[in-house]
Amino acid sequence: MASINGIEIKTYTIKRGHKGEPLQQAVVYIDGKKAGYISDGDWGGPMVLEFNNYDLTVIKQRLFAYAKHENFISSMSRDIEMLFALLLGYVNLEKIYKKISKKNKDLILLVVGLRENYLKGWSMKNELVYWQLENYDQKKLNTFINKIKKSEGCSEVIMFQKQEDFHINTHDFIRI
């Protein structure tokens, strides 16, 4: 599943909280080794981070390096919970991509809102907007992206063209 700088989600589930609210839960791997577990807090509490046999410092360094590289707002750039929530956002998008790409091998998924929500300090509760495209040449794609930016009032569109695009490293993040 999706990863940021080698921190990967391999098991992802949604449980229900006391009032039926969705709570995301995931097993976290680092460089292919199981490192711990994360879960949304019930009753609106903080995210649960359980890394019993792993140094959380390494995880923070990698996620914070990504946030710094992407110029997130200062409160976001040091908030481990928000960065894990962002990674879970990538996991959800990857699931959408996998489902759609089974029927269409030439799929291009364009996403508005995922990173921009964090750049503005919003939460993942805001709805993401995405488009699936087929058989677009580069000129038509650029024109379409510019229309999206204008109509959605955003500065950034993220493009996913293959499964590997969900494994993000600070040096190869694709942004349009």
C-alpha cells in the first residue's frame, strides 16, 4: 500500500467507534519490517500510535523530512498524527485507483485537495475531488489540469498514473 519515505501501510481497516463513527486502523511497516500500529482515537481523541519495539524518532524524522520538503505549514510539519492521516489519505486514494484501474489499464487519476488541505491546515474530513481519465495526450491533459485548477480554486493537482506513484519519496514527488 501507499508509503512516504519508506513508511508504509500494509494492513488497513475501518472499525466503528462508540457512536458508529468510522475509525481508521493500520499496521505500519518501515523498510519492509513491521514497526507498529496506528488507529484513530475513539470519542474524538488523539490518534493511537503503538510502536513498542521501534524507535519513533526514525518515523518522525522520515515523515517530518517529507513535510519540510513539501513546505507544509509549521504546525503540520511537526504533527505526527496529521502526517499519518495524510498517509492514510494516500491509502484510500490507492484503493480507488486499484479498483478503477482493473477495468482501465491506461488510467490517469487526478486528485485535488489531498495535500492542499494540509498546506492550509485543514483536516482529512474535507472531501477530496478526483477525476479519472483515459487516452489523454499531453496537450489535452495540461489543458484539463488548468481547467481543474481554475474551477476548483486550487494551486495543485496530483497525478497518479501507476501503482508505484503511491510510494512517495521526498526526491521524486510528482506535482503539477
